Amino acid sequence: MSEPTKSEGEISCKELSAEEAVQFADRLVEKGEVGQAIECYLSVADRYELPPADICLRLARCYMRLDDPAAALDWATRVVDAGQDYGVWQAAALIATKAARRLGSAHFRQARKLAVLSSFTTESWVPLLQLAALRLGILLDVYQCAYGQYRQEVLNPESSLYKFAPEMVLIAVDTRDLGIPDFVQDSVAVVDQEVERWGGYWQRILEELSATILQFTFVVPETAPFGHFGAKLQGSRQRVIQAPNLRLGELAGPKVALIDCERLASLVGKLRWYSPRYWHLAKMAVSPEAQPLLARHTAAVIAAQLGLSRKCLVLDLDNTLWGGVIGEDGLSGIRLGQGPEGEAFVEFQEYLRSLKERGILLAVCSKNNEADAREPFEKHPEMRLRLSDFVMFVANWKPKAENLREIARELNIGLDSLVFVDDSPAERRAVRKLLPEVDVVPLPEDPCFYVRALSDYLLFEPVSFTQEDSRRTELYRARAQLSAARRGVESLEEFYASLRMKATIGPFDDFHLPRVAQLVGKTNQFNLTTRRHSLAQLEAFARDPNCVHFYVRLQDCFADHGLVGVMIAFAKDGVLDIDTWLMSCRVIGRTVEATMLAELCRCAVERGCHTITGTYIPTSKNGIVRDIYAQFGFELISETQGTTRWRYDLAGRGPIENRFIEVEHVFGAGNDSRAASTANAA
Amino acid sequence: MTVEQRLQQMLRELLDDDTVELGDDTVAQDVPGWDSYVHINLMYRIEQELGVPLPGNKIFEFKNFGELKRYVIEHLSARRTELS
């Protein structure tokens, strides 16, 4: 080891082993050379896909010393992904909460007040919960009731709980609070009484507060006084304790979420979940080693309640959904279905399909030739996933980060709704670096453990489950234009109706003109004439009394899509001629085009026009609208070099209609804004 | 790193305070923030990271930091003898 004094600027940490580099940097910190120490720690961190917790912690501490709370917070919260060590989590939690206070609530996706009502000590666990929440971008302002005071807090309307006015209340209770002895005579009455008691607390809290309640389920203890006999003994503690969990689950409405501690305890093993030592020494009902896990899960449920769950799982193909490389090994060469590896991939696909049934969107993002990538889905007998299970199928040779952006854009969801799964550490690393908003699941090398890796990813936590959820893929696919696999006419209508679409239509005004100009300038696919009018020309059209012009905004049960359609037509001698008709590609296949023609018919009637005419000018991109006029009953009147002219006999055929989209007309706002801007100009 | 430095480092992390200096006669009350939760967390880390068991109420029975340190050192050297 070289002394830091000699080596400043000379020795590169990159040449040292990780351990040496950390020691070297530790000494730099002692000497007060924090900036250089950070560079050295970063060079170590860069060697790992997920930097080890102690490196994250050191970096967090250094950044705090440099008065950079944002970076300190970032590194402190990375401890959450780096392991489950209680000691490191405690240290990281201290730094993270300090840094978060410095940054203030505006720095976070959400800031919420949480009250923790508990029958055991939560002082050492709450910081871990705050850390896990900060990792998800949630700042929790926490009030903890005094040890064992939860009843008084709930029942007294003057209590500190209600004065704190939390938006979430966590009832962190323990099986001891059920007060169920080893054996109960009348187990039905005891369970009824307990369910009534806890349900009563919920009701009181919900009467006093506009809050969401989170409650721990009761853990069946690791000891069984009746042994195996207890499993069949009516009234044995191990049987009776399971009943309130089930009953409270039925009772819990949308304002109550359960955190299933019984499941978590089984997951880590009950001997590890609970430690009698820590109970007797410190009244901790959950052992220190299990506390990080409980914190992570509780934070995930809180995130789900706040609407921060992720929506879409983006999957690689080769060595992720099957073993081998389809482009090289061919259909018969990939490993799927037979042998331990092949079975593991089948199991993984089945797990993915159940996620999809539950409402998680699946998308493919693969570096492959598209035809190669599709072949297994079409022909391999062991494939469990079908092309119709995916909302988007992207197979090309572009960087994955670029494709992920495209997927988010096409589905009209944020990058922070995506989760990326890929067997290649290099791809994962690139996505982590380029798109930090996207969550990346670190798949293990052995495909046997893929299912587990994904089930340990917690941000697919749902808050409800309805028929809609299992249909979501279809809804989104339509939105993403993968409409090939549509079902019959009736279900298509159902689909449109279920979107509860609403269009807002108005003439061009100063407020909307910039967006209109943008669409006119860039829309390629649904664009009949591709005439790139300038903003000045568009403003002139808006003033021209012979010009019919309107924009369309679209809203549905998922989102407000904003301004998505533009129509410009000129009236002359009883004929209304379409100059420009275009639509944003994200709403193609939603019947918006029918609504736009219906609106045009209405305008034509208003102006006494009996005929509508239109032109299709082909480009390399707009083949999708080649036949659109024919679809709506226009007659072809001429064709020259691919350009077609069409006529609609409004007087004879009557106006076009669309019953799937409700229309609202806006006239006033635009004029007002124009008046306002004119006034400003003057 | 000596045992003393290691223990001091643990406590510094548990308090997020790099200025903490521990002497043999230091008691918890001398150090701001060193409450019973920090004490329990210190116990957890000594057991986990150094492999030194602190059974029962042991962690609360040391009179000062010096006693705790000597206990840990003795335990570690006894174990080393056992292994050799």
C-alpha cells in the first residue's frame, strides 16, 4: 500500500484491488481529502452491478461531509438494494433521513405523514422504514405512539394521533395483542371478538381521519404447545391465530391495506423472524435481522397505496425467456421445455403470464431480427407466452435504452412505470446508467432462480384486483397499435366503450396553435396530405372566414392524451374541401377519426355545404390512411400517381357519426385568450 | 484496525457522528444520543460482525466502555486459542 501523501494524483485507485482501494480511500477521508476519497470509492463502486452496502455507506457519508445532501441521499438509499444487513441499514437510515430533511419535501415524488401505532418498540425499525421509503422517492414524516399506547391513541379523539392528522396510519401489532392462550374453549367467540375489536379501531380512525390504514397480520408463533396435534385441535393457538387474519382480510375495504407479516415470517423462517432475546431485552417483536425485510415490504405497500406501483415489465428474449440465442441456435436449438434449464424457462414464462393476468403489462425489448424473435412465439410448442400476451414487441438492433423510451412513449406511461428484466449484466448496467427512472431486476445466472428474483421485486404490488386488470393488456395493446389480434366486432365495441373516451373540440386559438403547428410539422403516419403549414400560415387560416379548422383533445379512463387531432378544410360553393387531416399516432385505432369526420359534417351543415371532398397524397409513412376515405363512404373521383381525390355526398348519405366518444365543444376559451394576448400586445 | 477502533467506528456509525471519542472510562450518558436503542444496536453489531456473544442482559452490565472492550478482546483471543 502506498501512503496517500506520496500518491495523491499519482496512484490511480483503478489499479488497486477493491479492498486496497477502499483502505486507501478510508485514509484519504481521515486526512480530510474527501473529494479524492469519493473518486476512489466511485471507482470501486463502478466495478459492481450493485455496489456493496459498505461502499454506498462510505460514499453517502463523504457526500454529507461535502454538503451535498442529494448525492448523500442517493448513495444511502442504494443500501436498500445492496443487502439486508441491519447494522448497515441503521447507519444508512441516519444519513438518509438527515439528508432528506435538508433537501425538503419538494425533492421527493411524494411526502406523507405516517402515524405508527404499536404494541412493541418501533424506534429502531421506523428509521429503516423511512430509508426504504426514501429509496422509492417517498418522504415519510412519522409520528410514533408511545410503547403499548395504541388503544388510547385510537379511542381518544383528543389524542396526539389525531392532532398529528396523518395521511396513513400503520397499526404495527403483534400476535401477543390478540391475547389468545395456548388453548381456547370457544374459539369462534374469541375470534369474533378480536375481529370486532380491530375492525372497530379501523372505523374510529377512518371517522376521525381521511387516512389509509395499514395493518400487520398476526404471525403464528414458532412454538406449538400442542405440537402436530394442534393442527387438528379446534381451539389450539396455532389454529385460532390464523382466523383473524382471514377475517380481517375480508373486512378490509379499500381504505385498509394488510401487510402480511405471517407470510414474511414464513419467508425468512420464524426462528429468524422473531428472537426472544430482543423481545425480552428491548421489546422488539421482529428480530433485527428481519427488520430490513419488513421495512422494504411495508414501503412497497405504502408506495402501492400512493399509486407508485410499476405498470409494465419489459423483457429480453435470448437467455431470459429461453436458453440460447434464437438467431444463432435456431428454433430447434433453443432450450425450452426439456431438461432442467428448459423447464426453468417454462416456469418463468408461466410466472410472467400470471403477472400479466393480474394486470401487469408485458413488453419485449430484444436485440434480434424481428422475424427471428417472433418465430418461437409462433412455432415453438413449449412456449407459454404468446405474442398476444405482449402490449409491445420491439426487436431490433437499437440501444435498449432508446427502445425503452419508445415503449414508454407508445404506451403513454412514464419511464418510472417500467421494470426491465434482462440476463445480460451489461444491458442492465447500461439501462441503470442511462435511464435511472427504470427499475432493473438483477437476474441471477441460474434460470432456476429467475422466478424468485422477480417475485422479490416488490413494486408490482396491486391495491385492487378487478376484471379490468386482467384485460389491461388488451386495452393497452390497442393503444400501442398492436391491433392485429383483435377479437370479434362485439368485443371491440365493448373495448371502445370501456375506455369512456371524451373528446374536446374547438377552433384553433392562441393557446392551442403551437401544439397544432407541432403536429402539422411532425405527424407522418395518420396524415392525409402531409402539408407542413407554418405557424404563420395556420394563424392566417384561423382568421380566414372560409376556413373550417378545429383541434381535438382526447381523454379516456386512463389518461388525458392532450391535443391529438387537427382538421383544416375550406368551404367554397357548397363544397367543403379537406386541406389537412391528421392525428397523433398514439390514438390511432380509437375511433377518433370518426369523431373528426362527424365534427366536419356538422360544420359543413352549419355552412350549408352539401358535399365534402378530400385528398390522399401518399408518402413512405402514411400507408395506414390510404383507404380511410373509402371506409367512411367517400367515393373515389380521381387518381393521379397515387394521389387520390374523394367525395362524400353529405346530403344523400347523411352526417357521419361516432357513438364511442362523447364530444364537448369549446368556443369561448380560445377567443378569450386571443383577446388577452391582443390586449397584452397593445 | 484495533478492537477499540472497531467498536468506536460502530458507535460513530450508529450515531452518525464522526467526532465520538471513547476512552476506557466513558459511559453511555457521556455521549449524546447513546440511548438504549443505540445500545441494543451496538450489541447486535458486536455479535454479528465480531462474532462475540453477549448473552442475556450482558450488554447492560458493563460499567464503562473499558469493560466492554476488555470483554470483547478476551473473547476474541480465547476463540483464537481454541482454533489453534
